[in-house]
Amino acid sequence: MRRFCTSGPVDKKTCYYVERPDIMEEALDHIENWRYFTVSAPRQTGKTTLLNDIVEKTKDKYLPIFISFESYVSKSEDDFLETFVIDILDDIEYRYNKKIKLEIPKKLDKIREMLKELYEKIGKEIILMIDEFEKLDENIMNEFLHVIRSVYHKKQIYKLRSVILISVGYLSGILEDNASPFNIAEHLEVPYFTKEQVYDLLNQHEKETGQIFDEKVKELIWHNAAGQPGLTNGLAYDLVMKKAKGEKIITVKHFEKTLYDYIRKYIDKNMENIISKAKKEKELMMKILFEPESIEFDISDDRIKFLYLNGVIDDCDGKCCVKVPLYYKKLYNHFKPQINGEKNYMATIKDTIKPYLKENGSLDLNKLMKRYIRYIKERGAVMFKGRNYYEGVYQYNLDQFLGLYVEAADGKVYPETQVGGGRIDLLINMRNKEYLIEIKANITGNDYEKSKKQIKEYIKRKGLKEGWLIIYSNTIKDFEYILEEENGIKLHIWFIKTNFENPSKI
């Protein structure tokens, strides 16, 4: 029985596996044409699995050797050469059950002679695949590349058909060198799964076990992981092995528990890596998270380049964004502003959810917004004075306030949720009813009209009849509520004042 694999590389015999025909065809075409190329992808995106698959598809005709420089960080030249040869021999023994001996080169330049010797003993042209190439000492890397370059110009003599360098990010030093055999046009990026590939992965489990994913759960897995292979398999594994083990149907309730654990409970190596990288550029991350569409995507900016190459952010129509919703939720929780103690003001001992429920049990969100404004009038001078929107104080403040009341009625408040081809800032799900909330701060009149149009479109696509637009502003004189109705859709607009006198003057 196969399973969802949460750590790679993936073994097709024991793990559900998704074919990637487009990138595989491109890689094999490069090999057939004696090309030397690079492959990059953030961790846990399946690049090692892809390269192992290339080995399987080429080993009958060629001699693919797959090694890693992960442990080569501080090696001297002599140590490098010895370990390099040992790793090659070990890979040959492991994959082909052949034991051979090779002379350890005395100098880096002598690697060329070693390649000739290897061909003479095996009789097949060589494909050299090196993972974690960026871990190599810079001086040794430069010399090694000079050797590869000299071999490239006479590759038929040395029988080195292809060299594939694999890394977490772009190997910019190689790509920028015009004399390098690694052509920038032949750089391959390992993409995330498509929606079809995610569904294919889940369907494999259904066919082999008879356990069914509810269609909504499939959509939620696709949406929250955005096709990131490690996360996709991780969510599916948790559902199958923990939340719905032994049950015939995996439901939305199961998924909600898995999502909660991933965001609040689990120490997942993939997520921890994303947070670790984001913390290195905290100020920029705060702006990207809490001031959406404010940062132009420009790979020449080293901060943006760093976050992009490590899979934290992406290019969304020319703006920096966190494309993987589950990453966003985790980062949102990690970087949320510190407003400890505010809960005592948001809901006192006298406050319960009852006054904000209608007779049919649905949420009276407008009435709850009035309670929120009472809180802001009391605490706004403390909360908002001297704070920037990108610090997340507005969205998180409202999120925390609503959560105190909604969760008391077994509802949930979700930040940044996919809706109709876009993302809504907050979505409340309570008693099988959804409430959409879009949040803006210090916007212009043009932005205001654009925001109204945007949320109305979300409301239509969701098949709802109403939605909420919350606007924080430091220029308005007082709080205000406006109701707009158009084509059977109600838009509740709340203006929240943020310009308060200094607390010491009150």
C-alpha cells in the first residue's frame, strides 16, 4: 500500500507520485543535445525526486551519477577531491551494483583524467548531477567550474554528455558568467503542482484505498498549499493518517482540524524554514503581509531576490505577495503585531455573543461592528497612535476582536482566504454561513471605488447577498456607516477613525 510522502525523495513503489512530463521532456532534450544546465527550486518542491526520475530514464543508455555537495562546505581541495571520487563510486555501487576503483586526482584540473578513466571502465557517456551545489567553497567552486568549462569545449573526448547543477536558488555566479557553459536560457525551475496534478495525487489514494476526499476538501488542499508538493502531501497525509483514519469520507471538518494544527500546533520543517527566511527581512515582510500590493516585484532588489529564491514570496502581477495561502497564514500569525492585554478591553466580563445573534442564529455583524467601534473609541489612542498600516495593527486588531465573539459561537475567522479568483482579508464561517470582509487603510477616492467593485465581485462569485468593507482612515473626523444596495447585493461600509489625540492628553 502506497502513502503520501512528506519527505523526499519520493519512491514510486511506496509513495503516490505525480509525473511532470513537460519539465522532464525539456531536461531529457538538454541531455540528448550535450547541454550543461542548472535546476533550481525551494526546498520540498520535488527537485530531488525529479532528478532521481531522470536517472531512471537515462541509466540504460548513459551513466547518470547523482551526488550532493551538502557536506562539502568547509573542505580543503584535497578533501574535496577525495570525497568527490568516493561519492561517485558510492553512487555507482548503489545504483548499478558495480564496484570500481578510480584514481583520486591530485589537483582539481586532473578531474578531466578521472572522467576519461571512468568512461573506460563503464563504457557509457556520463551525466553528472550535483545537488546543493551552492554549498561548495567559493574558491573551489570557481576552479571546479573552470575545469567543467574546459571539458565542455571538448566534451566528446571526455564523454561528459551533460552536467546538471541543482540548487535551492539561482546559481547567479554561474549564470552571469558569459564564458560559462551553463546558458541562462537553459535554466530549469521545478514548478509547484498544477491543480490537475494535485487532484491526480489525491485520486491515487482514493483508487488504492477506497477512502474518498470530499470534493470541497480537494479544493481546500489545492487552495491552501497552492500546489507546493511538500505541503500538499503533508496535508493529505495528516488527513489520512490522523484526522480521518479508518473513515470512508474525509470531510471539511477533518480538514479544518488539520489546518488549525498546521498553523497553530505543528512544528513543520517546511513552514519553519519559510519563517526563518522571512525573519531575515522582517521589515519588508511586514509590508508585504500587511500592506498588500505595495511592493513592486523587482528581482534586482537583493531582499526580494532572497525571499523569492527561498520560496517565501512570489510575483503576483508585478507585486510582491505570499502566493501559498498556508504560508501566509503561518507568517501572519508569526508577524502579527503585539497587542497583548487588548482582549480585556475587547470583551469584558459582561460581554457575550448572545446580543449579536439574530433570531435565526446568524451573526448580526453590523451590531458587532458597533461594539467594535465602542472599543476603538476607548482604546484607539493607545492602539493606533504612531503605528503604520503595514505593522498589521488594523487587520489583526479586527481579526482578534471578531474571533473573541465568533469563536464563542463555534465559528471561525480566517485571514486571507481565496474567494472568486482573489483573496478576501477576513472570512467568517459560522453556522454554515459565510461573511466576507475586505479591509483598507488610508486609501484615496479612486482606491475606494476600486475596493467596492472588488468586494462586490467576490460577493457575486460566492453566491452571497452581502459583504463588508472596513476602511481605516487618519483623515476622517468621525466614524461612519454607509449601506449601498445594487442588483440585490448589500455592501456594508464602515469608516473607522484612527487619528486620536495623544493618550497623555486625554
